[in-house]
Amino acid sequence: MTSRNLFLSISTLAICATVISACETMPTAEEDHAANKHTSHWEYAGESGPSHWAALSEEFSTCATGRLQSPFNISADITAKLPDLGLNYQAVPMKIINNGHTIQADQAGGGQLVVDGKAYDLLQFHFHAGSEHSIDGKAYPMEMHLVHAAKSGELAVVGVMLTEGTANAELANIWANMPTSQGEHMVKGKTINVKNLLPASHKYDRFMGSLTTPPCSEGVNWHMMQQPITVSAAQIAAFKAIYPMNARPLQEENNRLVVRGQ
Ligand SMILES: [Zn+2]
């Protein structure tokens, strides 16, 4: 998939997220152009579950044929001094979407990730239960993905594991306004700052991978934080009451390189 097509896919995802009911019944001009068919319905279990994603739509074929699919069990192939992540985030008005697959916060204008001199605009962040990746064989109760795109369309994700402990105040702010059924929820006068959802240490593991949801597009630059953030048992339970399990199973690592930052 070209980076242009990748960008169209992500734009389409964003559009689907905001008008999901229209998206499922009616192809957008972008989808017509990109894939000549509209987005198929997919789920995390049953006949539309992960092992069937590639069969649901030609557009999803990479879910089966890709060689750098996410998630997988992350273990270091080498350790090295990695460039610091420029996590240049700022508060934006709260806009939370239950898109039928996850709870997502739209972050247009929420700042940038800068790494290796390249800037990626923050688009959105969302959550999975349980964690999608494991780190050295260890799974977590939840995982958060901060999704970014460069002007070229190239994608970068920052992953953060959520472990049980002290409640996170920013998450409490989000959870208090979490739509329990599908649809968008804008909260007047409230803001979200993703900076408050990052661990104290910004050390990370770097590797290449894919989107973990259809169309499973590859060429995604992944940065997995080594330190989890803590959330309370009640916060985990509140998410799981809406999405008990929205994690793709582990995929093969194949011969990709995992660099663990020192
Ligand atoms: Zn995700």
C-alpha cells in the first residue's frame, strides 16, 4: 500500500469514527477512490473476528498476507541509545467517540510527535482491553495507542501499557464522559491533554508494524513506552463494561528488528 493510500485509509477511519452509521451503509468518495468498495463490518470474535478479517474485504487482505503485522510479543533484539521522542502535546477540547470498536479521543490540534527530525501530527488516541502487545511475554490489562500522521501520510504510533494501581486523573476526566453506546460525545468547556496520560520515563522500544485493526496497513512506525501508566481497578472495569475484549491476538514477529532504548 502506498503512503497516499495509507493516508486515505486513515482519513476514512477518522470519517467512519465520526459518522459510523453513515459509513457502514454508504461508501465515501475517498473510499470509492481508494478501494472501490466500502468498509466491511468487522469484530473481535466470531465470524467477523480477527482470523476472518482478510476474508471480509479485499481491502483487508494485508491482515493475512502482511509480514510486519501488529501486535506481537515485543522482546529486544538489540539495545541502543534511541533518539528522544519529542512529545509536543497540548490540551484540546474534549471530543470522545465510541466508534463500535473502541473509545477514542479526537486530538486535532493536539500537537506533534517529533522523532529523528520528522514531525507527525497527533490525530487521536484510543484504548484496547486487554493489551494487544505483550512485552517480554507479559500482557497488561489495557493498552493505549496515540496515532499520528506525517504530512506525507506516514504513520507513527506511541503505545502505552496500562497497569492496575493508582487512578489516573486525566483518564477519570475522559471516563466520566465516555459514551457507552456508539456515537460522538463533545463536552463543552472540558479539555484533554494527552501529556497527562504518559509515563514519567519516556524510554521506548522501536520497531515497524501495522495498524492493529482492518485494513491492517503496514509501514507504521511504532514506539512502545517501556514504563506503563497506572489506572485503578475501577477504571479498568469501567472500560471493560463497554468493551470487555477489543484486542487483536498476537501476530508473528517474523524477522523485524526490535530496538530497546537504553
Ligand atoms: Zn489501537
